[in-house]
Amino acid sequence: MATQALFYQNIGKFEHLIKQVEIDKMVDTERPTYQITQYFSAVILKQDCLKAKQIIKKIDIAGLNKSHKLLFYAITSHYYYQRGQFKEAHQAFEDVWRYQKESTTVDHSGFQAAIVYLLAQYQMSIKNYKYAMMLATYGIDLANASDSTYFLENFFWLLVQASDTWDSQNFIVNEMIENARVIAKIHKNEAILQKISQRKGEK
């Protein structure tokens, strides 16, 4: 449930649920998911590299399954970027994207959506807007294929942000904003709703 809340970007619910986890009663198969969500929270939500470094030391990276491992390295690309290790960040991105492109399975767990979102967001961070748009579009296609809405508003919002870097038709941008707003309301994604509200306030 905590992972689902995180992948829907319902951060209030995620933080409430994660505090209720009894770590000492956790079975071994649950531990990787818990650690990955903690790592995601530290790097992506809080940008706390010190906390992230502590979490990395506890993760048995070699023992992770493929989805967990790819998500770990997708998060790590942001971790390196925040630390100013740009070469390592780019290498982590390239490795994850290469494996993701080769994947033919349809994932219903949300891990694939999380991976692609982080790849797209990384490209936004380095101002490679066309690449970010391509990855966001790829993420929307994945959501359609898996019949899920994980990170869907985030993908639409990335398209809006990238569209701002060149002249785009207003009605298309407005449609993407509305799509992001509707899904964010369903998911209780306050971060995206706040960004949409701020954008409307600036206009």
C-alpha cells in the first residue's frame, strides 16, 4: 500500500503508511521494496544525499530482482546528479534506459512507470527537453499498455514543462495541463496540483 501511494505521488498517505511499517517483523521478501521506497523518498522527495547514502549501505543490490535493480539505478542517476557526479549520473541513466528499452514485459506493479518517470525527469534536470518529452510520451504509452495511471500526471506535466521551451500550440498544452490536473486530483498528488495552480497564477 505504501509503494502504491508513493507511485501515485500521494505523499501524505505514503509517509503515514511507511511510519507504520514494523521493520523487525518484516519478512525478507518485503525488505527490498521497503528499502527502495525509502531510497526514492530520500533522493527524489527530500533530496537528502546523506540519508540516501545510509540507505544504500543497507541494500543488497546484487540480490535485487530486475525491477528493483533498475529502479535503484534510476534513483541513483538522480543521487549522483545531486552530488555533482555528472559522469556517473549519465552512465547510470544510459544503463537503465538500455535495459528498459529491451524489456518487452508489461508491468502492472508501477515499478516500470517509476523507472521511466525518473529517466524523463533526469533529462529535464539536464535541460535535454526533447529527450525528456520522448521519455514522457513513452511513459504514457506504458501506462496505456498496463492499464494503469502510475505517474501519469507527472508524465503530462513533464510534457507541459518541455513544451514551454519552444512555441507549442496553446490548446495542446492546455489539454495536457487539464489531463495532469484531473489525474493528480484522483491520486491526491498535491505537488502537481500546486504547480498547476502556480502556473495559472502566473498567467
